[in-house]
Amino acid sequence: EPEVTQTPSHQVTQMGQEVILRCVPISNHLYFYWYRQILGQKVEFLVSFYNNEISEKSEIFDDQFSVERPDGSNFTLKIRSTKLEDSAMYFCASSDIGMMGTEAFFGQGTRLTVV
Amino acid sequence: QKEVEQNSGPLSVPEGAIASLNCTYSDRGSQSFFWYRQYSGKSPELIMFIYSNGDKEDGRFTAQLNKASQYVSLLIRDSQPSDSATYLCAVNMNRDDKIIFGKGTRLHILP
């Protein structure tokens, strides 16, 4: 069964450092998303991406965040200068026709710990 | 502020009984409604989605939607201990390209 793959599964970084979280969406999907979940809190939308550009982003997704699809298979989330409050589980998701009409499939997540 | 509300629980249900999980949403323009299951430390896993008013059944799961009341529910029949998890209601609002999650309801099936 096709699945969304995320690496690494756990990343520890020092405050102020840059991190890149990687995702390989399902191969025939065209819509890509990042969500995050701070421990004990709800899953929060960060950004949606389609046709090589951001289609929507939340207030959380400020100038410290960026996304990129560097090749035909990877989708990355970069945090330029990490803060303690960026510690969370980050989930990548992909969908074939977008979240308006169908389900999105989530990766297993990357746990980011900022120390 | 677009919101999805769920009772956080925990909801304790005896094994073999019906578990009923509820969700309300704020945006009348919402189009699509999803139930995800999340085990502790894991990613959300889609159980069901529903677009139209009424009931939709898939195995032991039934999703119910009432757009007039802005209410969606999930029934789990013949509850099993493996159903113990947090159930997340998610809503696509106003044809945005994202879904908004509720905080989730923790379900505990008692053996």
C-alpha cells in the first residue's frame, strides 16, 4: 500500500539552528501539506502546496518557515532559526485532488525537539 | 475563528458496546467531514469521510452528518480494546485547501 514517508523520525536541534524535515508523498499525489502537533494539543495546519507554490498557509507559518519540492519526489519543510516552541510532531500529508473533496494521507511524523 | 469542537473525554465504553463520538463545527460552509484515529505518538489515520447529510456505514463504523445542526458523529459498533485511541474530527471549511482538526476525544474500551 502506498504511504507517505518522513525522515528523520526524531530530530534534536539547538535553539537558533536551521532544520529541514523531509517527506516523500505518495507518488501520484499532487497536493502536499504540513501539519504540526505540540504534545497534548491538537493537530494544526501549517501550509498547503500545489503546482510548485503555496496555496494556503496559517498564521503559524511565518517567515521562519519555508517549503520546497526540490525534485519530483521530495517535499521539505525548513525552519530557519528554531525556537523552543517549535518543538512538536510534524506531519506531512498528501492528497490526489486536494482536501476539499477527498482524504489526505499522513506520514508517520517527525518529532522535533528544540533544546 | 473557524472551530471544530469535540469533548476531550476520556470516554470509557465496555467491550462489545457502541461508542458514540460527537463533533460540532462553526462554519456553515463546511463541505467535507473526516474522522481520523490517532494512537499515542502516532500519526492520524483516516477512518471515514462523509459529505452528505445522513449516515454512512463502513464495517463497524458509521458516520452521521447533520449540516443544519453543524454536527457530525462517529459510531463504533462492537467496540474492541484495539479501538482505544484518540478520535479526531476534521472539517474542510468553505472549500479551503486544508482540513481543521478538533482536539480529539480519547476513547477507552474496557475489556
